[in-house]
Amino acid sequence: MPSPDRRPHTLRRLLFGVLALVTAVAATVGGCVAVTYTRADVSTVGKVDFTRELAIPPLATGVTEPDGTRVFTLDMRRGRTEFRPGKPTDTWGFNGDHLGPTLRARRGDRVRVDITNSLPEASTVHWHGMRLPAAMDGGPHQPIPAGGRWSPEWTVAQPAASLWYHPHPHGTTESHVRRGLAGMFILDDAEAESLPLPSAYGVDDLPVIVQDVRFAGDALDGSHRMFRNAGFLGDQILVNGTLGPYREVGDELVRLRLLNASTARVYDFGFADDRTFAQIGTDGGLLEAPITVDRVRLSPGERAEIVVRMRSGERTVLRAGTLDAGLDFWNQRFSGGDDSFDILELRAAATLRPSPGLPAALVASSTPDGTDSVHERAFDLEFAGINGQPMDMNRIDFAVTRGTAETWTVRNGDGMPHNFHVHDVRFRVLTVDGAPPPPEFTGPKDTVFVPPGSTLRLALRFDGPADPNTPYMYHCHLLWHEDQAMMGQFVVVEPGGSAGVVPRHGH
């Protein structure tokens, strides 16, 4: 008899083998994803010892030259910083090993900053939130080569505010800021100084520069862990370069100038005991009146000024809790939404100096309200581009007319978090998803968080000097997103003018 055809049996065995292999691979991958998801959240709540006194960056008020110019000096350099006892870490800083001095000037001052780049590579220094000529902005069009110098000069022409400075080189901003290149730039004016607010720098008026870090031997780890599409997320917090900081305070009211100098992490700041506090300022200056809140959310680059009331002998912890920001299941976990941190412990003296009560009114609004806008623009935020286009250093996206106001609609169509920063201008948030903004959004802003699926309308006025050939930037300030070309640029032109030609770049 002929032998039976064994091919169907062999084929079935092969198919069963392939199916088993696919099932095993899927189970392994699924198991790895499940383990990664389970271990993805970070919490230091209740685990921080607060054994190191909070460092206060030195205050630099500059040197006044005979013509009245206030001159500051900054040197960008490499250093070694001992965040952990006996374990020095490689860092970058301005005028020191890590971070930089707090620069301070007044409205109306003519200022110049003499900058030396002692780093092994080119960088820039951007004056985040400052109104100034585009050629002095310190964005990617003003690179300082390794060993080079740059001396931007401008007149301070805006109200009192808590600004900051940091590098802005195209494609490497996240790396430069993460290593420690950042500092505050405080502006004063007569109106703010007339108010009974805490104002003794380092005493009852504290800079609070918050950065997340991860240590890898003697270096700051900059790797992006699996599935982290927001960018770098660290597992520990530095405040003013201090790990596990406490600060002894001797006044009933303490002003904290909060700056989110992290590269990707969004913080929901509050206190461990859920106490309320007063918010008195946003990115671009003081509010019209103090508001009482128990949380303030800041995305990278955003600032808020808050005043907390202390009781004699108590201790309270500034904490960043989990986010309620509309992130989906995946991004809530892998973009840091489930993370929580103990940030800073405030320790009140046994006897406190009395502080005057906060005034009922602060300053009148100085941002446009949208009624005089002459143009509307829309910006769709999606990873690696705005309005479907990645950044091109040689392309001017549009021109605005000096002295006019516009309304910009900003939409986040991604599931991941984004924010939106505009150089040179302070804007007002008109609506959030079609509704009036919450009170904490009513102050002057230059950076705003745009949660997934949300739409914000902003009113801006372009009062600065015209320069058709030198652009300002607008971009997501999650710095890896910025580095991945989620940025555009505009120029300010005189009435009837048009955009010029940007000097050619190699990017």
C-alpha cells in the first residue's frame, strides 16, 4: 500500500509551533510591559530626611557704569558638586559649579550681561520672560561658541516679576539645562515695592528652583527611560541645587518664588497638611489681587509667587502630588502623572516676627484682554511639530506688526502633555476649553500648560522693537520636545513691513 501523505500532519505541527512561539513572545513582552508599568511611578513622600539647609543662590545686582548701565558678569563653566556627602557629581553652572546667581534689576534700568562660554561646546543664554530686542533674546540664533563671549544689552521695560535665564541651543537645550545651567532674574519696580509683601531676599522672600535629577555614579543621568515620551524624568528633587532641603524661617509670612526648572516634569505643588496659601504672582508679574489656593500646578518654565503663613515652632513640607491633568492611562503613568515628591521643609522659629497682612489689591492688569486683537492665529501642538511642521531655523513662520494685539488659539491634539512658551511677550489666558480661566491663570503669563485634548485662547500684544530678520521663538517648553523641533519662529515688523531673511544656519 502507498505511504500516507504526512504533509498535513507536519504542517499542523509547524503551525502549532509558530503559534506557541508567538504566544510565548507575546506573553514575555506583555509581562515586561506589565512589570515596567508597575515600577514606573516614583514617590519620595515620607522618605526625605531634610538634613541639608537650603542653599540660596547669591544675589547679583551688577556694577553700575558711569553712563548708568547695570552690568552683570556670567561665566558658563563645568564643575563638580557634592549633592550627596562624599560623592561629587559632574555639573555645569554659571559663575560656579551648579546653577547661577540671582540677577536683580529695576524697571527702567539699562542692563548688560557680559557672558563667557567656558564650556567645551557652544551654548546660548536666553532671558526667559524678558521683553527685549530679538537680537538680545539668547535663543538659538545667538549661539556663543566654546571659548566665546557675548554681551547682550537692553532696557528693562516691564513690571516687577520673577523671570529666569537658561540655555537655548537648538537641539541640545534639554542636556544643557538638565546639567544645571539655570538661574533666576528678579525684576523690581516702584509699584511692587510700595506693597507690604515679604521682600527680604533669602529671609522671607525665597527663590525655589525645582529640578528633578537621577544620579549615575559621578554624573547626572540624562537617559530617557522606556516609554517616557515626555522627556527626561528624574527620581529625586533638587531645590536650588540642594538635595533633601530644609529652611528655617523667622517670619509669619514667607514668600516662595517657585520656578519649575525641570526639563519635562509637571508639578502640582501644595503642602503636606493641605493648608491653603495665597498666590500673588504668575510668570510675568503680580496678580490684580491675592487668591487663596491649596495647589498650584507648574509645567516646565512656569513660575508662581506664593505666600504661606507659618505658625511658631511648626514644620511643614512643600509637596508635589500626583497630577489630575487629563492624561490618558498610558501617559499618566509614563509622563510622571502618578509620581509624587516631598520638596522642601519649612521650619518656623519658636518666635516669629510679625508680618503685615497681604493687601486686598496688588497691581492693575497690564496684559491685553482680546478686545483690540487685529489677527487670530491657531497653533496645533503635536509631538515633533507645531501646525504639522517641525522647526526650521531658516524659515520665518509669520510676521506680527509692532504695536498690535493678536489672539492665539493653542490646541493639544496629543495624548501626551505639552505646554506653550512665547518669547518677548506676556500674554493673558482668555479661555480654557471655552470657559473663563481659573483664578490662578488670570495673571500675566509667558508659558502655559496645555493638557491633552484642551484648547486655550491667549491675548498677546507686540510692543517690542521691530526686527524683520531676527526671530523670536514659540515652542513647547518640555525641552526634549523643543529639541525634537516642536518649535516655530516669528518676527516683529513695522506697520506695512514684511518678514526679512534669517541668516543661514546649518540646522
